[in-house]
Amino acid sequence: MRLSRYFMPILKENPKEAEIVSHRLMLRAGMIRQQSQGIYSWLPLGKRVLDKVNAVIREEQNRAGAIELSMPTLQSAELWQESGRYDAYGKEMLRIKDRQERPMLYGPTNEEMVTDIFRASVKSYKDLPLNLYHIQLKFRDEIRPRFGTMRSREFMMKDAYSFDLTREAAEHSYNKMFAAYLRTFDRLGLRAIPMRADTGPIGGNLSHEFIILADTGESEVFCHKDFVGFDIPGERTDFDSVEGLQAIFDKWTSLYAATSEMHDEAAFNAIPEGERLSARGIEVGHIFYFGTKYSEPMGAKVQGPDGKEHFVHMGSYGIGPTRLVPAIIEASHDDNGIIWPASVAPFDVVVINMKAGDEACDDTCELIYAALTKAGKDVLYDDTDDRAGTKFATADLIGVPVQIIAGPRAVANGEVEVKDRKTGARETMTIEAAINRFVA
Ligand code: ATP
Ligand code: MG
């Protein structure tokens, strides 16, 4: 992508409305724009990051055996009347009428709809286990939308729903998502700690919130310090192994960890003082097992091996991609801007032409741009005629992991400078060596 032809509306000034650093940086880097309260457009740079976050989420959901589909944002109120949640959900639900005066709603979550899909076609235990997920916009009319896309009214959610014949099987499905979440957040460069959680309006009796520690987090959390160093399940994790996944779950729930709603002061105080961690955190994921809470009222049942009909045991599993983007920034930035982990960086590398219009600089940059693009890298080429200082500031602000800087003096020697955004380390090398870094 040539910066001269891109759409990246950078702000020079700090936006007054932004209270936390991630919101400030997302606005300054031209990633998002608020369209009305708590409703955002994702501008091209932001969209790239969001897509990369979703790609990681999708890979790990698929690895754990979940199957992607897509359900609509608008739902019929009838489904929610069946489950009994239409009245219970309250003011967070945006209720709409269509031209026939039929009550509709903008989905805040999809338990009812996915249960409807399930009951229409699955009739036998032989088709279980089943886990269906989608990545879709949700709407919740939050009382206090704030911090940009961290808490917005329209937001994206990856929501997965599992169906099993028995409670034991459902626990295995729960553990699959538990392990998948550990892997997902790790790949996004985050340390998320699963904490016992309240089940809220989703209902049920087994639930964990995945929390990232951050000073600006809205939740107050309490846990054992050792969680910070726990091993993440590897790529080879066998998601079909009941014992293997139970061992991961047991390990990750062996120490105290709870949000303030579930906090047990006595249990926390039983941890030696030096090993206690009491902090603030951001909820980035939430998983629930809720048994037959929806399958019973909605009649979702299958024939079991005993020939009888059984209501299926369900769970639901949410991750908030549009909250994860600012959460990643909260965890990874410095005074100059964002520092993206490579897995979600909008571009892998930015090529900075220090003297656009100078033949040698132009040729060198074009060569590098073409070679890296051909190698499958996402390359941003700063071919503008801005001042050097502006270019450096922009590159640092948008947090691309590597900068290749081509100035007239280096280029005359067949060289460029390569800067690591995170460490700030700069290295002069031949043009070929700079390319080979990415191609090799
Ligand atoms: P919170 O407690 O932060 O209001 P919640 O418990 O209501 O969230 P869940 O129903 O558990 O949210 O939704 C699953 C995930 O969706 C959350 O873990 C979070 O990552 C994301 N999410 C929920 N509400 C919002 C929101 N208003 N803005 C952005 N992301 C959200
Ligand atoms: Mg929650």
C-alpha cells in the first residue's frame, strides 16, 4: 500500500474526548471514527488490525473443532419470547418494529437463534458434539459506553455455542474452548487469566471470564501471582483428549482467581501475601456452561443411545474482537504510539522514503516494496513528500513492527536502515540483506 494513496487520517493533536491511552492512540492513528454514541466506523488501518485479530480467533476456534457459520444481526422477538428472555433482558436490548409492526431486535447475543438452528436439523446424539460459532456485530444499549471501542454499544463478538448429550460431554466442550482461549490470547500477545465469574443474564453454573491485567481495566480482580508464568497449551494440543484437556483446565483453575463479583476475601487472604495479585483488568472473553436452560424451553432435544429424547446440554463462549484491539494497545505502547505484536500488525513492515522524488531513493524503495509484497508481506510504503520527522512520527504512532528507512546517504552506499519499533534498535545493512530478512 502506498501511503500517498491510502486513507489514514492521522490526528496531530491529542483528542480531548479520549480518557485512556488506547482510545487516544486509535483516534490519533486514524483507526476508528465515532458515528454516534458508542457506534464506530473502523477506518482502513483499524479494519486491518481487526481482521487480523479475527483471523487468529478463527484459526483457534477451528483448531478446537468449532464450525463457523453466520447468523444475522436482526432477530425476531418471537424467539426470545420462547426462551423467556424477551422481557427479562431489559433496556440494553434495542427493540425495533418492521413495517408490519412485527417486533424485532438487534441481537445482543445469539443463544436463542442458534438453538433454533440446532433444533431444526439435529435429531440424534450421533451428530454430537457440535459447536457452532460466528463473528458478528452485536448491539447492547450500554448505560455508559466509553473508552472508544472498549465499551461500545455496537461491537463485534465471536460467539460459539456447544451442544452435547450429557453434562460430562458438555464439560469437555467447555474445556476445548477454555484451552482455545488460552491459545488465542497468547497469540495476540496477551496474558489472559481465567477467573471464576458470575453468569449474569446468560445464566448457568460454570463460567470463567478471561481477564487481561491493565490499570485502565473496568474490573477489579484478585488472583495468585503464579498465573503470570503458567504455560500455554501448545499447537499440538489434542482437543479430542478428555483427560488432556481436563488437565489443562485443572492446572489453570488450581489457584485462586476471581473478579470482584465472585471475590472471596478469606480464600484470597489464604494466599501468602507476597503471592497475591490484586489489580484491575479488562474482560476480553467469557465462557459459560448453562446445561438445558435454553434447550428445555425451546425444545432442542436429540435421541440418545437409549432411544429416548434428551434436552441437549449447552454452553456459550464469547470473545470481543473490537474490545481486544484497544486491550492489545493498553498492553503494548510507548510515548510515541502503538507497538503491535506481529500477529495483528496492520502491516508487517513500513518502507520510509526519506527523499521522495530523488531517483536513487525512489528506485530503492520501489525495489524493496515490490520484493516484500511479492514475498507475501503486508507492506506500507511511505512515498509521501512529508518531512522526515513527520514520517518517523507516523511510523512510530501506527506501530508497524519494522521500519525500513531509505535516505540518500545510505542509499548511495547501497544500504538502508532497519529499525525495530519495539526496541528502537537501528541497524544499517545492504538493501539485499534488508529484503532477505523478510523473504528468508
Ligand atoms: P461486560 O461485563 O464488560 O459488560 P459482558 O459480561 O456483558 O461484558 P459477555 O456477554 O460476556 O459480556 O460478552 C462476551 C464478550 O464480548 C466480552 O468478554 C467482551 O469481550 C465483549 N463485549 C461485551 N460487551 C461489550 C461492549 N459493550 N463493547 C465491546 N465489547 C464487549
Ligand atoms: Mg461477561
